[in-house]
Amino acid sequence: MMWWFGVVAVFVLLALVKSGKADKRQSGHVQMTRTNNSSNAKPITIKVTSMATSETMHTQSATDALRKKEESLILKEHESITRGLIIAQPWIGYILRGEKSWEMRSRNSQLRGPIALIEKGTGTVVGIARLTEVKGPFTPEQLAEHEHLHRVPGSIYQSPDYKWHYAWVLQDVHPLPSPVPYQHKSGAVIWVELDANAQQGIAAQLQSVTAKPECTVNPSEEVTVTRVPVARDGTHFCPIRCARNGHYTVGEKGAEQRFSDYYQALNYLEAMPVAKWRRPNTNGNWGIVSAVEWVKK
């Protein structure tokens, strides 16, 4: 009769698989008991074992693909930069160091997108940025509230003849590895139309920058990143991509914290019930994302 129980067991297993009750991610067993007149009857146990599969989504390949796509888009945009904004010291120094994101001007501007940053009086492009919006006009009282963004001291904007009441908001600021010379046309005081050599020089500089691995940690750092949060779209909390003007913004919306140190920001994320941070998407727009998992790096 043993063969009979084996046949029944096979049919039971087929029925379980067909009905979807046999989960490939689990190991279990189906127990069948052979009934006979013996008092020593023992149940016949048939174990169904399957190969376990990880429920954690492998995101490294997706992250690498997205990183390459972002680099390609950034490079393409920067290759199309045809105009540079002239900015004097000390303001351009603040901007390049991530200490200033509002460039104060006397009028509005309709221009948006990637631009070159020109240090006044040097004849060179020293950085790039994205002009995202224009705010204002601001009163002296409002300028006082936002002094940490424009870095203009009160002794200047409270002057009766002060006329720079519009804030040109700059994001995604990147200093160039070395200045790129350009041909300054006579009469240009705000914007400069870049010549072909200057455009090629900027593109070449950015080629060397974007060719570097984007999300690696400096080997000289004593602290080693062991785990990083990953968002639903496959991007992770990257020490390079997630730095905005030299700072990382993490935390719940409305109660966000800014850190200049990557590891401090990472520690803050680890202490949150659900890690949340700001990062740019492929269009360069910054938004909050939430972690769906943590992976080792």
C-alpha cells in the first residue's frame, strides 16, 4: 500500500502548486497519515523544500544605471551653456563655496536653466549653476530675514541708494576644476554670450568631473559607510549627488535638518523611523524621498 500513499502525495503537491499555495519563497511540509489497524501507525511526512529567494530588491545595477543617465543629462545640459553671468567678489566666492544661493540684482530675469558663472574682472568662467527662479522685489526688512541666503550685510541693503531687490536663485552650483577663458564683448555688464572656445572648454572641464565615480566615499576618511538608505526609484543617499550647495538636507518636511558633513546626515537618517532626504531627479528638481530599504555599500 505504500505506493498508494506516494501517488496521493504527488497529486496533493501538484494541486498545491497549481493553486498557488506552494510559495517558492518558503519551506514547508505536507503531512499525510496512513491509516491502518496497527497501533504503531506513524504519520508519513513528505517535506516540500524549495530554494529561498531574497525579498530585498537588488538596487545596485538600477542605481548605477540611473547615475549614468543623470551624468549624461547633466553633461548634455552643460554643453549647451551659451551664456555667463558676471558676478563680482566676494559674492561669487560665497556662491562657489555653497555659502550663498541668492544673487541680488536690480531687475527680474526670464532666463532659466544652466548658466556659466564669470568672476568679474578676470575674463574667465569659474563655475556653473542653474538659475531656477527669481524672487522679489524685497524690502530691507525682508532682506534682513534672508541675509543668510544672499550674504549682503545690512550696512549695504539698508542704504537709501540700494537698488538690488531681486533674488536670482542659483542651485546645483559646481566650481570648475580650473578657470576657462572667454572673449568679453564690449558693453557686456550682466550677461555674456560665450564664444565657441569657452563653451568647449566648459564641456571639457565637466567631462572630467562627471567621469568620476559619483557615489564613492573618500578612502582617506576614517569612517566607512556600511549601510545607506535606498528610495523606491532605486537612488540612494549619495555623498555627492545629494549635496546641495555643500549641505545635505534630511528629515521630515517642515522639520528638515541641514548638515555639511555626510556622516552626520547619515547618522540622523539612521535614527529616523523612516529615513527621508532631499535629492535631485533627472530633471534637476529637488524633492523629498523616503527609504524603502537599507543596503550595504
